Amino acid sequence: MVSDISKASIGIAGAGLLGRLLAWRLRRAGAEVSLFEAGSFDQPLAAAQTAAGMIAPVSEAVATEPYVYSLGNRSMQLWPSWLSEFEAETGICINYSRQGSLLVAHPQDLAELNQFERDIQRALITDTQHVPYQRIHSQGIRELESDLSDRLTEGLFLPDEAHIDNRQLLRELIAHCKQLGVQCFENTPAEVFAGEIKTADKTHAFDLVLDCRGVGAQSQWSQVRGVRGEVMSVQTREVSLSRPVRLMHPRYQLYVVPKANNCFVIGATQLESEDRSPVTLQSTLELGSALYTLSPAFAEANIIELKSNLRPALPDNGPQVEINDGLLKINGLFRHGYLLAPVVVDHVINWLNQGEAMPYDQLLGLAEATLSNDLSSNPSIQEQHLA
Ligand SMILES: Cc1cc2nc3c(=O)[nH]c(=O)nc-3n(C[C@H](O)[C@H](O)[C@H](O)COP(=O)(O)OP(=O)(O)OC[C@H]3O[C@@H](n4cnc5c(N)ncnc54)[C@H](O)[C@@H]3O)c2cc1C
């Protein structure tokens, strides 16, 4: 499709998480890159802008498919090295923290925590050398997060999880892309075709077009669906957290992710709906009251933002790359885009470098290969996924 990336002209539609990462990685590999975004670069319509920025291989694998854990672990290796490269190129350090995450439950909801522990064991524990969680009690919870309510007496610590300042990342990525000479078009909705991107006033020709429009790709990829999520951001000096905290609850799983300037993102609802209307009162009340039970000190926090958006998903809730000559469609990052984006981007670029044909579902093939490599000592997991 492209014989040499460093000589290729590549058009990317969609400047969300995938579009920005691909623009940066392809430009530094020498390609001529143009990036088209329907919204503005500062306030993108992207799910990536609304996201909480958790990078959570264990939690996501339990909630979706076990192979997400395997792909996620590869991303966990890529993030630090990519962010180091980014800092070396720009002098800017993106806030990325790998101090694990903490799951807690109130005494009346202990069954939820116990079930989650069983789910981890069933889905992921194959290697007794590496058990990806620790059961902790009051003292352990307080040692990790001293501001949480004393009523939380049981928890699970997931040491391998991380979180990133996603808005800083998106902001700095676009600034760096511009500096590197990526042609950036904002407020420019695009249609994609093999070797062509059509905007309202022009058809742009490229050697290769990448469709990274998330839910915006629906008109040209009918299987893509949006899954509504709502988040609330608060600011307070009364509470300090070092890592994401999830509250296990029978009706919803609330998480709180610490951000810069004493801010916290609280999320997220998950509704099979493509409704883009503002956050509902019910969700605001549920998120707010669950937050209050994590620490009553949150009562004085100021609500600084309420936001809803759609997660781009495919039928199996896993990522997929679809190839036609001159057009590569990449989608389905669902609720784990920050977890999976590096491995997906890396995979696409490796494939482009090798110039080999990639079958339709190569990405899932990668997941299976990764599973069988990493977990060859544990056929039960492999069977689970392949069954
Ligand atoms: C509430 C919420 C919380 C989340 N929390 C997390 C989390 O903690 N951790 C995690 O890993 N993931 C999280 N996610 C998921 C993550 O945000 C997505 O998986 C990821 O953003 C998908 O990346 P993408 O680039 O495919 O799509 P997007 O980030 O949605 O980007 C698509 C871009 O394409 C643009 N576009 C659309 N149509 C067109 C068009 N016609 N022409 C040009 N541009 C177009 C859009 O404006 C957008 O900027 C969350 C998502 C939501 C909604």
C-alpha cells in the first residue's frame, strides 16, 4: 500500500486520541501528514477529551475481554517510552503516573468487591509469580489514600494501573504536530475514501488515508456505535488522592481520578445510547452522592464541569483495523482508548513499515498471538478468548 513511510503522504480524518498519536508517530517517521478535525483542536468533540485518562489493564479486562489485559500490558510498556521521546522532542513532561489504582466498597456492598476479585482470578490469574492485585483492609487503604472515609474497610489494590493527564496530552500533541509540520485543519468535517479525503470545499489526495473519526465514522462503517458516558469534574483542596479510586456498588461503578490543580474527574455512566444531550440530573446526583460516600470532604468541592460523550465501539467492544486499498479504518477503542491506543498505533505503523498485507481482523489476530505468547503456560486463558 505504501512502500516507504518516509516518502508517503498520509491524510488522517479525526484528531481525537488515535488521530493525534498517529499524526505524531507518522510525522516523526518521516511521512507528510495532514490532519482533519470536525471540531476545534482546543475543544475537540473527541471522546478522548471527555475521558478520565485511566490506563487500567486489570479493571478493563474484567469488564470486557481478557485479551484486553494482554494488549494493555504492551501499551503499559509503550506509554513511558513514548512520553520520554515526547519530552526529549519538546521539553514537555506529560503528567503520567503509575501508582496503581484502588477499588473499595462499603460494608454493605462487599459482595461486589468479592465478585470483582473472583472475576480477576477467573480472567487473569494464570501466573502465580504475578498476581495483578492485593487484597487490603482498613490500614492498607489508609496507607495508600489517607483522605478516604474510615467506613471503607475492604479494598483491592491493582498496582499495575496508571493514569494520564489526557487533556494535557491532547493539547501538547497537537501543538507538537504543528511544529513538526503536520498540516492541521480544524472545524473541517471530512469524508474518507481510498487515497482521498473530501472536505466541504476540496478533495485532498494522499498515498494513504487513515479514518480515525471514532463515532463520526458511523456513516461509512455501519457497525460502529456510540456508548454514552457522563462525567463530572470537581475541584477541592480538602481531599488529596494519589491514584484512581473505584467504588464498587451494585448499580454503578464510580471512579475518581485525580488531576492537576486539585481537580478530580468522576465517572462514568455507561449507557447503550447515542444520545449526546447534556448530563442528566439523575447521573449528577448518583455521581455526586457516591463521591460523597468516598469522602465527606468532597461535599465542599466545586463542580467545574459536567460532560457527556460517546465511546466509539464495535460489536465485540474490541479494537479493529479494516483495510481497503489506500484506506485504513481504525476504530472500536470503546472505554479503553488510553489503555489500547499505543499498541494499536504501534501495530499500524509496524504494518506500514513492513508494507505487508494485513488481514481484515489482524488486530484481533494480534491479540490472540499476544495471548498465546504471553500466556502459553496457561492454556485456559487462551481457550477462554478463542472459544
Ligand atoms: C465518559 C468517558 C470516559 C472515558 N474514560 C476513559 C478512561 O478513563 N480510560 C480510557 O482508556 N478510555 C476512556 N474513554 C474512552 C476513550 O476516550 C476512547 O476510547 C478514545 O477516545 C477513542 O479514541 P478515538 O481517537 O478512536 O476517538 P475520539 O477520541 O472520539 O476521536 C475521534 C475524533 O474524530 C473527530 N471526527 C468525527 N467525525 C469527523 C469527521 N467527519 N471529520 C473529521 N473529524 C471527525 C471527532 O471530532 C473526534 O475529535 C472514555 C470515554 C468516555 C466517553
